[in-house]
Amino acid sequence: MYRNRRQSSGLVRWLAGFVIVALVVAGFFIYQHFQQPGAVSLSVVPTHTAIPVALNATAQATAAPIAFRVIAATAKLSAPIMELYYATNADTWDLSKLGASAGHLEGTRQLGQGGNFVLAGHVELKDGSAGPFAEIKGLKQGDRVIMFGQSLPNPTVKTYIVTDVSKVPPTDFGAIQNHGYEELTLITCDDYNAQANTYTTRIVVHARPAETVANSGPTLLLTPHKS
């Protein structure tokens, strides 16, 4: 009885061993077949040509706009520029978040578009300290105002030359209109009235691109700005 069991057990082990060997051989042939040249394989799909295109498209789509700063050494001015949007609940621009920045007035031309790029700034901050535009009324014809684009490693530098400085009433919007040529306009408050708790006038500084002034000579500087 015990001998027959040993024979049956040996036959089972032999059949199991044969099946395992057959599976290994079959697996080897299948592996060899899919590694032959021309066979479809994830490891050889030519995706390397598409990757740079995708990366470039992503870089262009997410590229941050250049952050600009307005600088005028003679007016001790150096302020970052932000967008100043028109208020939805008042007939003016929303100054609530302007702080120590210079605000580009929504509705005026963008920098380099060939029109009037208008920047507004505080003469005094909420804490009583001087605002970034506190001394722009001291600018004179021929002074330089620089737009500095913080784009590394090659920053953008555009120079403007002051052509005139004037004082206008708050209701005079002619100074910030587009006059048909490229210019930079700085505007801030002046002449504080304590009784009315308001500023009664505006200081307006007009400047033209340095290359324009150079090509026109001293004539442009001597000609008052016309609104």
C-alpha cells in the first residue's frame, strides 16, 4: 500500500515539473518575440520629439508678466508699478490698495503702445509718511524718468525725459488723455485743504521717450505740453 502511494506521488511531481518547464520555455519565447526589432513596445515609442514642444507650450502659457518699477533720482522716486482699476462704486479709480506703489490708470495706454502711459501715486501715505510721488513736483525739464523692467538676466530699461511739469484742478482730465504720441505721465495730489480734508490740485509731469527728445533737439523741451 505504501509503495503505490510513493509511485503516484512521483508521477504527480514529474507532471508538475514538466508543466513548470513548459511555462518557462513559453514565456521565454514570448519575451524574445516582443523584443524583436519593429515590435511595438512602450520603451521604444518615439515620444522624445514631443516632450520639448509640450514644455515650451507650458512655459509660454505660464510665463509671468514683467514687473516694472518707475525711477526718478531727482525726485527720490523708486516705486513698483501695479494696475489701478476703475472703481465699481465711485466715479474714479480704486486707490484702496495703491499704498507705496505707482498705479497704472486703467483706460490709459499700456507701456510701449505709443500713447499716454499714466501713473498715479500718493503724495502721503496713511501713516503720515511721504508717498512715492511726494517730490515729483520738483522734477524739471530734461530730468530723466526710467522704467525698469525686472526681467532677469536681461532687464528692460526705457528712459523718458521730462518735458513739462504743471498744476491742474482735479477735474482736468486733459492731462491724462492720449495725445497721439508716446509719453509717460505722472500724477499726484497737491495743496491740501485741512478744512475740506481734501487736495485741491493735481501735479502732472509729462515725459517723452529719450530717443524722441534726442531726435527733436531742444525744441521739444521748450514747447509747453498741450492737453
